[in-house]
Amino acid sequence: MAKKGERCPWCGDDPDYVRYHDEQWGVPCFDDQHLFEMLCLEGAQAGLSWITILRKRENYRKRFHHFDIVRCARMTDDALAKALGDAGIVRNRLKVHAVRKNAQAAIRVIEREGTLAPWLWSFVNDKPITNTFRTLKDVPASTQQSVAMSKTLKKEGFTFVGPTICYAFMQATGMVNDHLVTCPRHTAVQRIRLPK
């Protein structure tokens, strides 16, 4: 069990991981572009460690137009083929093509809903779920909310959005506060003022 005042142990002491933990993970996000980026990156992480993706994040941003949804949706087969030749990202054909497919699905949702954020946040009733876990073993791999999100995203045409990926996405974007109660960030993210 982590001691009071210690960070969540999953980030270890790697500077990139610590920075991500301290500045981004669990912070509520309502920006469509950032939400889309995190959904794509969590999908790319499937079967890999998050630090692998974190270290490649800037390369992903360069290759995929900083996750501009419209530009990603318009990427040509040739552009995706070039991405598959880029050692700076995970060169998995299905994962690379998922960025375009997910962007096209996101546009359909935006055209219908007006914006992506409220639609995604509706799976947690529009406010963060604050958990009170004491050890990493207590943290689930998925929840009923992530299962519901996964099913809905798949129906909308998104890919690489299984329940575990969706839960990791919810944790990363602050829909769920899964910082351990002993971690200073648990309280810090709770204090963040949400938009009205």
C-alpha cells in the first residue's frame, strides 16, 4: 500500500511518467480535440505499456495533425501508408487506420450532437466519478460505465474502444478520479472547477 503523500505507484520515477501523472492524468477534460487524441492514444496502447505511447506522443501529434478531427478524417490511404513507415509511432496497420476511422465516426457524432465532449461525458452523468481506492489492486480494468461507452462507440463506428480501453480513457481524461486516496493528486483533481 502506498504511503500518504506518495504518488500513485504506477508512474514510478520516470520523469515523463511523473509529469504525466502530476499534470494530466485524471484532470477533467472537455476539449473535443484532446478527448479525441486520448481516445486514439489509448487505443494505440492496447497490448503495450502507456509509457511506450507517452514517449511517442509528439510523433503521433506530428503524424496525425495534432489530432485535428477533420484533418484526421480526411487522411488519404497514402498518408496512412506513410504513417506505417514512421518508427516514431506504433506501426500497427489496424491502429493507424483506426485514427481515420475514429475521426470519421467522431465527425458523425459532432454533426448530430454539436460537440463530442458532452456526449462522452454523459456516460458518467456529466461529472467525474471519484473513487477511493487504496491500492492499485483495487482499481478495476473496466466498469459498467466503460462497458456502456464501449458498446455505444462501437455502434457509432469507432474501433479500438473495448471496455478496458474506454476505462483507461475515462481515467486519463478525468471522467473518473482513480488517483489513490494516498496520492496528493486525488484531492487536487477534485478541487478543479468544472465548466457550468
